[in-house]
Amino acid sequence: MALSARPSPTPVLAAIDVGTNAVRLELARPDAEGSLETLHQERDPIRPGEGVFTTGEMPPETADRLLATLRRYAALCRRHKAQVRAVATSALREARNQQDIVRRVHEEAGLELEVVSGKEEARLICLGVLHRKPANTRSLLVDIGGGSTEVAIATGEKPDELWSLSLGSVRLTEVFDTARAVTPKQLRLMRSFVEETLHKTLPEKLPALPRVALGSSGTIGAVVGFAAADNGGNATVRQLTQTVEALAKMPPERRRKRFDPRRADIIVSGAVILEGVARHLGVESVSVVNRGLRDGLLVDLLYRQDETREDPSLADAAIVMGQRFRFDEKHARQVARLSLALFDGLASLHQLPLSVRPHLEVAALLHDIGTAVSYERHHRHTYYLIHNADIPGLADREREIIARVARYHRRSPPELSHSGMAGLTPSEARRVRKLATLLRVANSLDHSHHQPIRDFKVTDGREAVTLHLHARHPLDLELWNAEREVAAFRKVFGKRLAFQVHSTGR
């Protein structure tokens, strides 16, 4: 009697958040319903951002504290065989020695520390706070960190608008030197600075917003808890203003008795920021939620386990970026549609995971944005623009792969020996090579930019792949260009590429 196979164990997921105030770790395991069961949590208030906003650099002693903490976290993750996503936010974003710190983390702790953009930070916070929200629920989210403040408007758990402001409780405290006593003049200057930053960063007119904002950070929890101790974690704007005044007048010793000592030093700045944001957004009150960036990292990891999950937000973000560079949207959407049809029809040939399908779509949508710089060598300009882009939902390495795929949509084919493939691992290079080859074929099939192909079917034969093209108009230009990709296709996939045209009329 054959033994039945044991079910594969549910993976442990690990989120590491290198913030400005503290470093946090959470280990969790998905349950049968898709919820996350917390296995272990740690928080170390080592303040990685201390000094960064005034000197522009993380001091060596701070870096050493950070490395010691991350080595311990990494050991815990290895013990649990966890899948890890480790991110750093505003403090490391602004540190001149960022790359040195990231390199040390890789070498000493064995972790890939990703320095995320402000918008990606906001997206992850939004995902963590709003996970499993009903699809039609509108939410307004505010998160005050040590170096930045994130604001998001969302429907369900999907963000509609994301902003990251250079306002944080540690940053403001260091700039205005308010860790101890706060004079009336300092308070006026802080409020003016916050108001000015809000007007520069957030639109003057926002769509109809919920009357209650959700506040997700420890700073907001402490401020609201002080403002409305008897109101279940909800404080009105008036109570927030009274709190700012009360905290500013409170002697430092009393603040340290009322709050954790590390929090007490920055609580006035946090209260000023929260008051300013609430007033600017025109909300009635702020309600505390006990979820945030770590939860978003875990949900993001959870979603990445499901290769069949569609993520339209990536394509939406790519289209917004393309519009900013005045791309030919009809052509971009057609090339993306054809690329995905090739990816789906040739799954058994390319044998790439479904998780890279959205990356091909983004590369296809953005392949021509380099023409905004110059048509000549626009594939290289496209690489540069994507490489340096802020596309929420993409890790740095994913964005790099997409930039390489888009770079190879024309001119030199993606040979493994080409200089543009330098710095990729062998598996990454093979992935770029396959995806770029599919993109090149799709791009050639809309060379006229007039979308003559209505649809096509793929026949994957023993020796050849045949594309049965259903066309509205003659395809002379498209076929002439597509024939130029036949040799490269055969070199990558080991099969001939043939075309059959079926006219469908208009």
C-alpha cells in the first residue's frame, strides 16, 4: 500500500522594518482562511535615524547597533526557515552611507535590505491596515514615522492616492531641537513648518474624504491616547490642538513619566504633525488602528505566495507613469496585450513562473517612455527612467528586471554576453532574455502603432511556434518587422517562429 504524500508545511513569513525610531521583526504563518497567525514579535528602539536628518549620514555607532539587531533577527528567521522581506524607510533613504549599510547587512546578516520609496512605504502601510476591508469601503489613512508621514486614500484595500511627506517626529525634533523644553516660539515655528510642507505636498482640493482618519503608527497611538484617554482611541481635531498645547507646556521630566522615555523626546513633534495633517485634510477626528508597515509586509509576502493572484495596481501605476511621459497609450496597451497573450500561450515553452507575468506587462506598457528624452537610443533612456522610477508594488530588484526587459525591446538582442546584462544572476539573466524576446515580438506586431491585430492564437508545435494573426488591416509593416525577430526567438526558445494571417475586415 502506497504511503500518501505529506502535505507541504505552511511557510513562515517574516517582516523586518528598519524605521527611524526602532527596528521591528514579526514572524507569522498563514492559516487555512488566509489570515496571519503571529508566531513571534520583537521591537528594538535603537533609533536608526538618530542624527541622519541633521548630518545626512548614519553614525558608525548607530550602524553597529543596527547590524547587531539585524544579525539576531536573521538568525531567528533562519531558525524558522522563514521567507523574509526586510525594508528600510526614511532614515536610510536619506543617509549618504545607505549603500554601505545595505552592503554590510547583506555580508554580516545575510539579509537583502530593501530601501523602499515613500510611496511604496505608504502602499505597504495601506495594505497592512486595510487588509480584507470590503471592496467598496473608502478609507483615509495617516501614518507618522520618525522621518516621514504617509497619507493614503483607498477603496477596499487598494490605494487610490498615496503621498509621502518629509515630516517625521524624529526629523522635526532634531531640526527644531525640541527633545527637552519647547518654547512658544519653537511651537509656532514647528506648526508653520508643518503647514507649509503640507501645502507643498498635498493637493489643495481632495475628493470627498471620510470624516474619520485612521492613524496607524505608535506615535499616533500615543498622541491620541493622551488626547482622549476615555474615548476608545479616537480624538477630535480640537482635542489634538489641546494636546499639542498641553505637551509643549509639560516639563520634560513629566513627559518621560507619562510616555516611554524614547517616545517622550519626540511626542511634541508627533502631536504637531498629527494636528496639522488632520486640519489640512479637514477630518473630524483620528481613530487609532494597531496595524501598520509590518502587517503590510506580511500581507505582501502572503499575496506573493499565490501566483494566480492578479495585481491590477501595478499596471495602473505603469500607465500613470507612462502618461507623465506622454507615451503613446494605445500602442503601449496593445503591446502589453500581445505580450501577455504570448506569455500565456507559450507557458509550457518558456516555463517562467506566473509571478513574473505582471513584470512583463509593466515592461511592455513602459517600453517606449524613453522617447520623452530622445527617440535616438530611447531604449537606453527607458531603462534609466524605469530604473530610477517610484513604482509602488515593486521591490528594487523587480524594478531592475523590468527596466532590463524594457531596455531590450529593440536594437541589440538580450544576449547573455551583452554589457546590458551585467550584474544579473544567471537565473535573472535567463528571465530577462525570455521576457525581452516575447516583448520584441509583441512590439514588432504593432510597429505601425495603429493596432491592426485584433487578436491571435498560438500553436506550439514540435519544431515551430505559429502565431495565427486576426487582422483588421494589412500587416505588411508588422510582418516585415516580426520576421527580423525570428532568429532571436529561435536562439532563445529553440523553435522557429511562423505567422499566418487571417483577415477579419473592419
